[in-house]
Amino acid sequence: MFGFLNIFKSRDQKIREKAFKLLRQASEISKEIETEKDQVRLRGLAFDLKKAHDEGLRLLEDIDYDKSKLDKIYFDPKTKTSENFKKVEQILQDFNNRI
């Protein structure tokens, strides 16, 4: 209904919104990883988390977004050594070792 308002948004604002959406998605996936026990599902979630996280940060780098503001909006699992991120890194490392 209000899609026509998008024409008034700047390119940077659209990219910023997309990046924040991806980072929120990464946060949600991180919460799922915390409770997931199935290894196959964990592997899929790990790849999804890595993809969403890296893509979101890449988009913000493309528009030269000040990352010091990012701490107020998004919990970056790489800077805080969370158990979920350790699980993800271990799963991805195991997968790369098999290839």
C-alpha cells in the first residue's frame, strides 16, 4: 500500500534498510542455533547465519556506514565471543576440512 514511498528514499537509505534486515535475520538465526540439537539443521543454520551476517556488513561497507553506530542496533557475534558463533565457526571449519 505504501510502496510508492520507496521512490522518495535515497539509494543509501534503501541499502541501509536491506543491510539491517539481513543483520536482524542473522540475530534470529543465532537464537535458533542456541536451541537446535540436530546437526544437519545446525549446519544449514550456520551457513545461513554466515551468509546473512557477511552480506549485511558488506552492504554497510559499500555505503561507508559508520560501524560505531552499529553496536546500538545489532549484536555482532564476532566481536562478542558468543557460544552460538563458536558453534557456527566450528561447523563451517569442519565442513571446509571435509572438502
